Amino acid sequence: MAPCNVSVVTPRDIDDEDFDLEYFSRTYKPLSNLPTPPPSSRNSASCSPIIGVDDDADVESTLLGPAVHLVNLHPPSASISSPSVSLVQAMITRADLPLETIALAVCILDSLDSKFSRKWRVSLPLATPLINKRHTITTATSLITHIDSVSPEIIILTALVIAFKFTEDCHEPTQYYASDWGKGLWTCDQINTTERCIMEHLGYRILPLCDKAIIDDALEDMKRAGKMALRERETRQTLGGAAAEAARIDVSHTRSISVPVRPGHPGDAVFGLGFQMTPIDSPTDEMAMELGTPQ
């Protein structure tokens, strides 16, 4: 059978210009020292990439870039789970904020480090299980008893809340942000505590982050994030299709040469993957005569 060559697209085949080194260097944050969680349907790499697009994200939305950039700047040591791009995108869509306000939230997130993460992890209130009572409905938030069970997008939500309060000078109750923006994923106490941790880390100084040059850089970075995410998704789709075709052909070829040929009679050689290439019955009579062993 003639060898079948399959052209597989590799990352080296992708134009180097598709990778924005400047954007990567500006948004890269080292991994945390937290242990790696077991694989799950929520925080696996295929579902929630740091730089990329979720399968259910709206790639046509103008808020794709801001959502990806917000996720990229989430402090990595705050949680063992990675934020979801599609969840953040839906959140900022419901909030309906100007891009400049989102850019300020970007600057706030960019100012957070591991020191903030440590304080936030020990400060965030966790819901305690409710006492089982008749006719009592148990909510999802009431079952959260560990910090790593809290959806990490709460930090992004709170950064958006702080930016909105500062630019619009509004005084909406926390329940408004928890229900309208967060859809009840977090309690008011959790949002308030996260806001306090962020403000204390920033020294209650938001105005320096509102510099026009800083906001303009954040707006440009959000555009770059959207372009990079779309290019990465196209690359993954191309690589995925080529790899699947290569695997299909490779499996077919392997099956054609690995089926063992069973012997028909004793003494016949056995051919096939994993079988020895010697007769089954050894010629004991001839060996005995050569060695002079009595029969």
C-alpha cells in the first residue's frame, strides 16, 4: 500500500503576525501557586481559555474584545477557575456601559496583584448551608461553602461596578448589580466585600486611572484582544479539522496492519503485532539428538 501523506496544519504554519507580542506582554500574568483543579465541564481549557473565545460567545458582538480583555486581566491567583468569556460578555451586555467605562474597569483589574488575591480569598463571605425546613427552597448561592466554588467573574463584575459608580456618580443599591448584572450568581455581601478589597488595594484612588492616555491604551488593547481571540478560534478550528482527518486515516492504516494472522497448524509461525516470530512447537527431538540427551 502506498503511503498516504496528510498535510497537517501546525502552529508554525500560522503567520507570525497573527500573534500580537505587544498585547501578550502587556496582559500576561504569571500563574498562581494554587494547586491545579481536577478537570471539569466548567473550567477546562477547552471551555474557558484565558486568551480565546468560548464556544457559546457571540463573535459578532462589539463587546467580544472587551470581554476577552477583562478575562485576560483577571488576577490569576484569586481562583483556581478561569473566568468565562461568554459569561463576562453577557454581563457587560446587560450592563450596557460605554466603552470608556469598561476601559476604566480594565485599568482597575490591571492594578490588582497577588496581595489583593490573598486578602480577597480570606475576606469573601461564604454562604452557609441553610437548615432544612419544610417548604424551604435552597438556592445555589446558599450551597457555596468554599472560596474556589465562587465564580471568579465576581471580581470583573465588581470592577465594572466601581467604574460605573465613579463615572456616572450613581448610587444604585448593591441588589441592583447582583440581580440585573450578575443574575444572582453572587450575594450582595460578596459584591460589597469584593468592592471593599479592591478599593483598599487601590488606596481609594480611582482618579489616576482615568488619565486619557491610560484609557486610550485600554481601548486599543480591547480591540487587539478581540482580533487575537478571533484569529485563535480560526486557528483552533483549522487545526482541529486537520488533526481529526489525520487521526482517522492513521487509525484506518493501523488497523490494516495490526490484525494478527492466526496459525493454521502447529509449528506455523505467528505473524502480527505483539506476537513472537518463532514456531509454536519447538523441535525438541532434533535438539535432543544434537545435545546427546537420551530420549
